[in-house]
Amino acid sequence: MTRIFRQGAVIARRDFLAVVKTPTFLLFLLAPVFMLLFGWLGGSGASQVAEGASNLSRIAIIATERDADALRTADQRMRDYGDAPRLMIVAAGPDPMAEAKSLLETPGTDYLAVMFGPLEEPVIQHEQSAVKAAQWLQGVADQVLLSRRRGPPDTLSRPAYQPLKAQRAGVGMQRQTGYVAVVTVFMLTLLLAGQAVGMLAEEKSNKVIEILAAAVPLEAVFLGKLVGMFGVALLFVAFWSGLLGGIMLLVPGSGAELAALEPAIGLPTFLILGALYFTMAYMLLGAVFLGIGGLAATVRDIQMLSFPVTILQMAMFGLATVAAGQPQTALGRFAEIFPLSSPYAMAARGAHDPSLTPHLLALGWQAIWVAIIIWVAARLFRHGVLRSGGGLFAMIGRKAR
Amino acid sequence: MPSEFPVQADNLVKTFGKARAVNGVSLAVPQGMIYGVLGPNGAGKTTTLRMLLGIIDPDSGTRSLLGHSKPRDASDRVGYLPEERGLYPNMTARDAIAFMGALRGLDWKTGQTRGAVMMEAAGLGHAVTRKIKQMSKGMAQLVQLLGSLVHQPELIVLDEPFSGLDPINQQHLEALVRSERDRGATILFSTHVMSHAERLCDRLAIIAGGERRFEGTVAEARGTLPLRAHYVPCARAEEAGALLPADAVRDGDGWLFTVPNAGPEGLVTRLIGAGHGIAGLTIERPGLHEAFVRIVGEARAQGGTA
């Protein structure tokens, strides 16, 4: 066993240096900058569009001159409790329904809801999706009628809002924390583990696989390649974690959201477990991808394999998300046990369950599955690609090619 | 304790799909010898070597490498140059050698140091830090060969080591193989180029159609063929043919023929008595090339796929 690890370490070292020493690694390392930059550009563009659309939205009341001021006052008062599109008061003419229709069809402005008729029995026409806007108009009418019935209120409350930190994290907050863990581990794995699909392509194209296969067991080759690429992933994560950590230290309040997370197991343990589960998620999915990619005969095959591989990842994410939202259900338990979704689901578990033992068991369980997947992948490669031996593995390996 | 036969194979069989690549090959490579596996293209040489090394498993039969029935258990004591050469193109030559050594258990630094020394000795001292992709095919091939020797293996397996090398490098390689044998290593190599085998091999096996057709020394292989004579008469060369064996053919001024089993003495007496005289007479054993052609030819005639 020690020999396999030693041989694996030789391959891991080669792979790690082969990636890190190339100029493309810099591009890989800085890829999130481009992602963030384009995300910011896209986001600000979308925000401007949304903001512009919001500015063009209106609600309207076709009212008599007598009601207009009261309606304006009621609308202003209601805006202390919530928000709605800007209110337009239109003087009522002989045919309010026609005026309402005309308003709703006004080009360049979106009238979401228009109210007309007597305040006691108003007619509110609205866009199908603008029920809230319609209800707002009803509220304005109600306020006017209440004021008239009781007179204007002498005093209105002037509360002082004091947000309190909860003594104990609420269930909602815990689930949210769990979800954050799932998304973080998933995103990192999605970004980094997918590369494993093409990792054996180099050895197959330059014939080095023959040297490796003659010198070391294929299990050591697979393990070494996986660890080598995980080293690259770790470097990536360390670089960005260090950068973000530095920013948090230097800019006061920038780490507030992280500090606000209150996992049941405690934040430091939660973060350590997150790192361990990222390792296991990478190893598990990486081993699957490596095994599938190893069977691919051509680069085109590898490209074709990327799609089902992504679907598989998304499925695991979906399963783990369910586990984060419904941790005590059968589906949640299944997600925690099923090897490929287990790291995500267990990362979320720390948010609502303070017990450490399930995590130790889960990590051991996942490590066993890493070994099993590597073992199966090596056998499929040996029988399918190197064409050694017969039996079930040979049949599956050759069919897969 | 070194095994008397570092490589042993008994009745190895390997089938790919419907094609039987190796059909019951048995080998025993003695310690400290250069052993050649000869055969035409597609004879099953590479498949046999890959089975011996444990890269692939045989369908049936047994093998033993340096005393281990699982060849992988002895991999740190074996050096291997595959037929399909391959190195990482972005590695330097020195690192490529160190990497191959490290796979077989050699410390990386030692591998680098030895690699540089070996390259110097092979006339590649100027290219120690050059990347593989910047080297010629022949240079890269030598680097790979050095990589398979850097950990000073007890057994060296070379699959078609001379292919792709120019005559100078072929000579280098021959010298290297001999020096490895002198160091005490056992060398097993495959080739279909008879001249190398004839010069290098202490023993050899000829494989054709997936089966072993011959096993022995070069002399024994040549001994499977009768002596050939080249005779130049002093006079009446055409008429001399009537006294010669039936397979005699003209060759310039003389005749080429197989020496009769009884020996050349009776024939010589008759030729002199008939007044043809002897201007020249050379009797020699045919080379390994002829022996190989005959053995492989017989295999094909028997319906093998050689």
C-alpha cells in the first residue's frame, strides 16, 4: 500500500508541476477575476435595465377633485410601511372606464393598476402579474374611507427599529447556512473537478501510459493524477481564500456575512468540515470523471462526455440542496448516504446538527468510495484500454469505448 | 539471491477479440544474458513482452519475473523501453530520466544526478536541460532508454529498441546493452532486424504466428540450416554444374549450392578428377537472417498467421 502511495506521489508531483509551471495556469488562477468582472458588467447592466423598467411603472387613480388630495395623503402614509410604483392621480372625466383603458395602453409608461369609480366600490383594473399593485390601490381607498369615518389620526407611531442578534440561530438561518455550504462546495467542485475528464488524454496521446502501466499499478496512476490535480485546485482555493481573507481583515465589516453564519456545529468546525468535504467531493467526482475520461478514445469523445458529467454534477447538487432544505426527511438522509452527493449534503448538515460523529463516519464512508471508484476505474481502463484479461470489466470497458 | 531464470513463461495465451495473438509461448531467460525475441511484424512479440511485464494479463499460462508470479511486485527491479516511445514533451531530458527512475523507486535527486551523468556518457551532455519537445526523435528515444536504465535494474526489457535510431546511435545502443550485461543485468529485447540479434544475443527465441518456433543460441539457429558452398572452377564452369548437387545455381563465375550431408570431400575429388579444378571454394554456415526466414517460412506454410 505504501508503494502505491509513493508511486502515486511521483505522478501527482509531475502532474502538479506540469500544470502550475505553464503560463495557462495564471489564466486559470485569474479566471474568477474575469468571471467577476463580466458578472459585474452584466449585473450592473441588468440592474440598470431593471431600474429603468421600475421607474417607468405607475399606478393610477381616476378620481374626482374632492378625493384627490386625500388619496395622495393616504398613499404617502402607506409608503411608511412598504413600497409601490409611483401613484398618478388623474382627474375623472365623463367615462372613467375609457380613461382607464387609455392609461393602461399609454405607450412608454407601464400602468400596472388603475382604480376608478366611487371609493366604496372602486373598480381596479390591473395587469395579471400586478396583484400587489392593485391591492395597494385598495389600501389607499380604505385609508381615505377610514380617515373620513374616524377623522385623521392624532398621532402616528414613531418606532425606533432595533435589530437584535438572536441568542440561537433560527431554523431558517441554519438551513440558509447549510445551503451556502452546499453551493460553495458544489461551485468549487464544478469549477475544478471537471478537469479530471481529460487528465489521461495526455498520457494516451503521447504514449506515456505504457511506461506508467509497466512501472506502477494503474490504481497509483489514477490516485496520483487525482491528487496532482487536487493540488492545483487547492492552490486555486488557497489563493482566493487568502485574497478574500486579506480583504476581510483590511476592510472593516467586509466579513460580516461570514461572521453572521451560525452553524450548529460552530463556525470554525463548520469551515474545517467544509474544506474536508470539498476534498472528498473533488476526489469522488474527480475519480468518476477520470475513469470515464480514461475510457474515451478521442478528444471528441471527451468533449461529448462533458455533458453527461455536468448533468451528473447538477443532479448531485439538486439532491444535496434537498438535503439542506429538508435534512430530516428520507430524501435528505439518502443524499447524505449516497456517495456522490454525500459531501455536499454532509457539509450542509453541520449547519443544523451539532454532532461531530456523523461527519467522521461520513468522511470515512466517502474515502472508502473514493478507493472503490479508483479501483473500478483502473480495472475498466486496464481491461478496456490496455485490453488485458476478460470478464465483466473487459466487457464494460470495451463497450464504453 | 538472483534467480537462475529471471524471466520464465509457460504456455502463455492471449486472444484479442477473435484473433489469437499469442498461442502457448514458453520462455526461460537465463540470468545475465542478452536474450532476443525475434519474429516478423505481428508475430506476438510485443504482446508476449507486455504479458511478461504484467501490463496485460494472459488468458492462460503462467509467468514469473525475477521470481515473482505477479510481475508488478518486481517492477522496481525492471527497466522497460516500450515499442511505442513516449515522454512528456515539456519535461527536460534530465527530469524525464529522473521521473522514470522515481516511478521505479529511485530518489528524484539521485535520478537527476545519474541522468546527467548517463546523458554525458551517451554524448547528450549538451541536452541535459533541454525539453523533450526540442529534441530530435532519436535523441528523445535515447533519453527514454536511459530513463529505463537509471535505477540500475536487474532485468531490462527493450521492445524494438533499434527502430528509429540512426546507425551511429544503433551502435551506441548495442554498446550500452553489452555494458548493462557486463554490469550483471539480464536483457530481454525484441527485434525483427537480424543483424542486431546476431551481434548481441547470447540466446534467442523466434516467434511466428503467436507461437515459439525456435529457442537456442545464434549458432544453433544457424545450425538448423545446412552449409552453403561457393565454388569457382578453373575451367569449363558450365559443365561443372552437372557434378554439383541439384540445388546448384550460377553465381557470377562460379556456383552456389548446399553442401551434401556427407561433406564436401567426395564432391571436391570428383570435380578435380573431371578436370574442373578449384579456383575458389568457400564453405560457410548461412546467417541468422536465412535461418529466421526459413523458420518463419515454415511457420507460414503450416498455416500460422506470421
